[in-house]
Amino acid sequence: MPRKTIYLAIGLLALGFSLFLFLRPDPSRETLVFFPTDEKVQYVEALSSLQVLKLNDQDEYTLSWTSHSTLDEKVQLRHDLSLLFEDGVLKDTMSEAKQNSDTILLEKKVRGEDSGHYEIISFHHAEIHYPNDEKKSKHKMSTDELYVIDSPLSPLTSFRTPKTEKEMESKRILDNIVNQNLSYKWEDLIIFYNIPIDSYEQIPLTTLGQYQDKPLPGLTMNETMYALGVIWESLYENYLLGIPSPTNGERMDPIGSTVPLLLLSKEADHIVIVFETKDGEKVQLLKPLSFTSSIDE
């Protein structure tokens, strides 16, 4: 599609939803701010984990969910957040900010019921201040997933990678159900917002962790780190802290909403994020990308 046509489509799309798409965060609320990457500071550890802690009764169980990160030095601000999805739907969130610290540990126990595919994606963020008022940041992602199979014919089992034919078949069935449902939701959103999908790379949020060590399509690694910061800034302000309603601006609880689909423009000049709330309300976020002014060469 010609560049002019793409820009026209984006302009029309943005015009109708500009009040919502470019919503500025409330100054009284916490924000997650991305600065140019600091190469001097390194993560010693960044990981997320999910495991079945105990079986409560025949159909219910408790999951232990943790997210942990440590830098090689204390910095002015540490801020981590973690999202837990069950079968393509947001089940719960964790977030913590600490000043003058190198480590954050997030822990939570959550109840589960019946078979399910659980996925964690966590964002570990650090803000570093220098004496000349220069600010930089460092971030990293971590992920984990767990399949829990509850069958009336056998004891409850869990696995990350299937090892038996029964586990492979259980994984196949769960994946087909979840993928079909998400594909239907995302296609509906793309049609609703009249998005020229051939002009975008499609990246489900739960797969974003693979770009921790490799570049996003069409971007360099430095550009990728900047784009990841932009994505998580937007998700923190407009998803984890509450979803701004496009009708009245009030914040909606994100629990129960679908996995966000990230649409990276093949022109590498913006990202569109779409998802559906628990109540079926469609949401779209548009974030411009400006690499030249945001990346240290």
C-alpha cells in the first residue's frame, strides 16, 4: 500500500478517537517513563515463574506466581509489573515501585479451576538519574507459561512442555480453543477500527518476550528497546492501571480483557494496540514512534 494511503488511513482512524488514543495520564497517578537505554547498568537476574502450589479440592487448585529482578547496583527508581493470562484473558496483575533499590520481588497466590493455559509476561524497569540531571533507563522482560490439565479420569497434572502423547493432545486442544477465540476477537477489532492489516506486523502481547534478545520486525536492536519502552508505558497507563473508556473516560478494570494485540507499522512510525474488555467494549491505543529523538547513537 502506498505511503500516502497508509497515512490517510491512520489520519482518519486517529481523528475519530484522538481524545481517547492520545489520552494523557492523570498527573496524580503513577507513570512508567522510558528514557534512553543505560548500557552501564545490567540486570543480574530477571525471571517469572508459575507453578501449582496445592490442590484445594477435586476441581480447584492454587497457583504460586512470582516475578523477580535484580540489578547490579541500586538505582533511583525500580518498577516492575507482571501480567497473568488464563486462556487468552487477563486473570490478574502485580506491580511495585521502589526508590533507591536494586531488587523487586513480586509474589501472589491465585486460585485456578479446571484445565487452563496460563501465561505470564513481566516488565522489569529501572530509572537511573545522573548528577547533570540526565536520566536513563534499563528494562528487561521475563515470561513463563504453564498448562494445567484437570481430567475426571486422572489426577491433576501440569507441564510447560508436553512429554507424553496425552499431554501433547491436551495442549493441542487447549491451544486450538484459545487461538480460535483470540483470532476471532482480534479480527473483529481490526474490522471495527478499519485497520489496513497488511501494513502491520501482528504481535500478541504474550509473545513479546521473544524480542528481549532479538529485534522486532523491521527494527534494529536499539530501536526495539525503545519501542518496547513505548509499548509498556502505554500498557501500564492505559491497561494495568485501568482502561480509559472511549465513551466517558472513566477507568475500567482490565481483569477479564483479552490479550492485547500489538500492531507494529511496517513503516516503523507507530504502534497500534487493540483489545476487548470483559464487558465486550473495544479499545484501541495509538502510540507514535520517534526513534531519532529518543535513542542515543
